[in-house]
Amino acid sequence: MSTGLMYHVVASTQKSWDYATTLFMIHIVASSAVSGSFPTNWIWWVTITLATFTLSSLGEIINYRREMQDIVMDL
């Protein structure tokens, strides 16, 4: 779902890392608010770090493919 949002909303290879890290920060704040404490479990940190890296990498790939499409010109 997030990759689809990145394709339609962000639509830029250069902004995909910004989008992924922003979601990462929002997730930390939301998790802290719901649980009432800062996440200290190392499994949570490994999972969220890998998910952020995966989202940003996939976002770069799909947006790069979009940016490299041929431009069609009607003459």
C-alpha cells in the first residue's frame, strides 16, 4: 500500500527516502503514544529499519522506472 502511495503521491525518485523516513518517524510517534513508552525491543527496531529500507528502495525503483519512460510527442 505504501509503495502505491509513493508511486501516485510522491512520484519522484529523489523524494522517496524523505517519504519513507517520514513514515518511519510517524510510526515511532504513534507506537510510543499507543504503548505509553518508547520502543526498546530490538526486534521492533530491526523490523522497522528493514521495512523503511525496503519501502525507500522499492519507491526509488518504481519512480525511477516512471521517470525513464519515453515521452510521447504528437507532431
